[in-house]
Amino acid sequence: MSAGDIADPTVLTAEYATGTAEIREIVLSDGTIVTLDASTAIKSRFSDAHREVELLGGAAFFAVSRDPSRPFTVSAADLTAR
């Protein structure tokens, strides 16, 4: 991540972020694997009833861990996918 990326308010609120030309794979607490594309930022909110990831910017691929009792949603801008 470059110094310019750190000044970006989106990155400051992100739980996970990548810089320019960086691709990163992370494993969320439920076992879901997320591949973050370059210049991507996400944050997650998990509870006993739901799992939600907010895509703050960029692009990501999700290999979602199955858990029928806790739906997994991804929101980006004004769209939400379940």
C-alpha cells in the first residue's frame, strides 16, 4: 500500500485493503475466502444471525462458507447480493 492509499478515507475505515497492483487472499472468521483485487477495500460485520461484507471500493471474489442459519450478503454502493 502506498502512502497515497493511506490518506484515502475508504482505506481508513476498511478492515482489509489492498494497494495498487496488490492482490490478497484473506479468510474471514466464518471460513469464507475473499480474494481482493488491486485497490480494493472491505469491512465485515458478523453476528449470530447474519454475515455482511461491505465492498468499500474495488473488486473482490468470494468463496462463501456454507451456513444456512446465517445468510451472507455483500453490499456495494446501493446494491446488495445474498
